[in-house]
Amino acid sequence: MSLDEPQEDDQVEVINGIQVAIDSYLEEYINDLVFDYKKEYGQFVFTGYEGNGC
């Protein structure tokens, strides 16, 4: 993740009021991901990807 400005080929969406730029190359890998904060871990986690890695 980074805090750069969106690139020309990024897909830009607003999710829960936050602008998110998604690299078009990664879109197929992150389509079903959920970004969530887990209190029991004390950190943010990604869940939902069923592939062989990214």
C-alpha cells in the first residue's frame, strides 16, 4: 500500500467515504478481499483471497 496519487490506469473508487486507487494489474487478485480491523490481533487484516498468492 502507498499514499501516492492515483495513476492514469488505476481504478479509483470511494469506499465508505475513502478514495481508493487500485492498480489495474492487481484488480483480479483483490476483487474479493475484505480489509478489516481485528481487535483480537490489534491490527488490520485482509481476508477472502483464495488464490495461490499475490
